[in-house]
Amino acid sequence: MLSALGRAFRTPDLRRKLLFTLAVIAIYRAGAYVPSPGVDYANVQQCLALGNTSGGVYQLVNLFSGGALLQVSIFALGIMPYITASIIIQLLRVVIPYFQTLWEEGQTGQGKLTQYTRYLTIGLGVLNATTIVTLARSGALLNNCPYPVIPSADPATIVLLIATLTAGTGLIMWLGELVTEKGVGNGMSVLIFTSIAAGFPSSLGAILTTKGWGTFLVVLALGLVVVAAVVFVEQSQRRIPVQYAKRMVGRRTVGGTTTYIPIKVNMAGVIPVIFASSMLYLPSLLAQFNTPQAGQEPAAWVVWINNYLTRGDHPLYMALYALLIIFFTYFYVSITFNPTEVSDNMKKYGGFIPGIRAGRPTEQYLQYVLSRITLPGAIYLALVSLIPLIALVLFQANQNFPFGGTSLLIIVGVGLETVKQIDAQLQQRHYEGLLR
């Protein structure tokens, strides 16, 4: 492995890409600690020292921003507006035929979709920045911290702060696209990987400090087992063989090759976990808007939500979380993989699955395989996502437990994909890759 890394840095083109990616990562991490204008950074640190951090979707955004959200830095929004915009544009392809037509046009149409994604990212950035500033001013962002995070109520300061947070999101989007174009790996994925990996040392250090070496070593051992299992499942796929018939094109014979359709066990990636986390946060968000007046008792439904749907260690919360993940896994896979489209493309180019007739039977067979393989993938996602909640009960660890949930899925997925890209570029130049 070390010799392969040495070959990578001895190759001028690959070395330039790796150094460029590392430089962008350094800029991104530095921006996570640059205070926004109008924010009292000393008060923010005092609030964090008191342990006043909100959970739910704020914790998810803070995870994807590498801790920048609760620091209220210029990169506080992180990459989440871009992720949300990308998901919305992808879902609109199913609802709006125009978007699907653009997608099928190839590079030109997909370029327009990318442009729409950028515009939507900025719009969502303004909306999210306004929400974050409102929550920070009211104290709800840091769980009613007594120290004012934004002391000034001057409208010009508030507008400047919103503009700064939105510009930070635009800058992150630009950095991610630069990495995709001139660096190694998918830029947005690499930045998310960096944000999550930056939280691992502090999470492990907190476990060591509060629980001692015994629990720390147990967590490390469990983490290695979970990582190995996640790598195994993420690499698992069902390969459906496809045979292409021979055809005469002029005087040449084309076709006659055998290939396969790879259907991964986890085709949905981490999207179902994000959807489920956001959905479970909505009830607690509604409960926050129904704060009783002084001397009044809260409504019964507010009490029920606070007792059962705001604590990650409650069995009902865990059950709903797992069921939502399974539901969204099936929902997202049904959107991203279209058996009808795959069947039509195979038929158009003379391909067929051995033993299955082309057309409708091929579509039914693909749907059958997809529905069967999605179930273990959904259960796998639910189990991995429940690991931090189970750790909350067993080890009394915080919800930033590193080995599980969204963080581990992204770390492993992005890590594998980036290593494969480096390996492919090494093989082009040295006939030996990073992974022998």
C-alpha cells in the first residue's frame, strides 16, 4: 500500500490532482472555524462547553458541516443545501417530463439540470440561513443557551449574516465542483467525507475521557467489525447476465458479447437514512412551535411527542426510525432504477437475459430481482442506522457515536469510490493499481 501511494505521488498528473484535492480540503476545514459577522464566538464556545447542542436534523446538518453549524461559522450550512437541491431535482425527473427529457439529452441536458441544481442550492441556502439565524438569535439552535449567540438586533447585521452563510454554501459548491473537475473523486462526496471524518477524533476522545480505556477498546473492536461488515455489504451485488446477439453492420459483425447488470444490495445509499431522520424530526419541530404560556400545561400531544419521539433511546423511536428507513429505501430504489427503461434499452440494442424473453418478461424479471434484493438492503440500512441509538443505551454515549448510522455509511462509500478512482488511474500509467 505504501509503495502504491509512493507511485501515485511520483506520477506528475496524479500527484497534481491529489495535492489539489488536499488543498481544497484544507480550505474547507479552515472555513469551518472562521466566525460569521455579528456572531459572538466566545459565547458560542461557552454554549458548546455547557453541552447545549440540539439533536434531530440540526445534528445531521452539523455532521455534514464538520461541526461548522454549531460554531455558526461562514460554512455553517455545509453541503446540505446542495444535497437537498440534488435530491429535489432527481425526484422532479419523475414528476415533470421536461426534466426527464433533459436527462435523456445527454451532456447538454444534464448540464442544464446541474445549472438548475445550483440555482436551487442558492435559494435553499437563503432559506436555511434565515432559519439558522432565527434559531441562533432565539437560542433554540444551542438548546436555550443563556449566552446570546447574535447579540446585535440590527437588521443590516442580520442581512449581512444571512448573505455570508449563503455565500459560504455557494463557495462550498464551487470547491466541490473544482475537486470533481481537477482533483480525485466526486468533489461533493469528498467534502462530506472530510466533514464526517473530522468528527471521529473528538467522538472517540469523548468516549475515552468519559468511559475509560475498557469501553474505548470495546468500541474500537466493535467499530472494526461494523466497518468490515459495511464494506462487505456495500461491495455486494447481484449480477444479472445479459447476452447481446450478433448483428451485421455493413461488412462487420458486432455484438455477441456477454455482460451483466450489477444490482447492488444497497442501491439507495444513505438517502433513506437522511429522509427518515428529517421525517422523525418534524413532530418535535411542531411541538417546539406549541410552547405553552406561563402557568399553563402543555397539550397532551406535545407531551406524548416529547416523551416518545424526541429521545433516541426510546423503543418506539427506534421502531419508527427503522420502518421509515425501510419504506424510503423501497421508495428511492423505485425512482432511481426503472426496470421498464432498462428492458427497453436492452431490447433496442439486441440484448436479452438468458432464459428470459425480451420485453415485458424481462421487465417483470428485473422487478422481481429488484424487490427481493432491496429487502436485505433496507434491513441492513436500518440496522446500521440503529447502531448509534443502541450505543446511546448501552454505553450512554452521545448521538455522535462514530461507528454507525449516516457517518459510517458515507465514510465507507466515499472511501471505496475514491480509492477505486485512484487505483484506475494508477493502472493506466503503471499497470499496477492501488489495490493489487
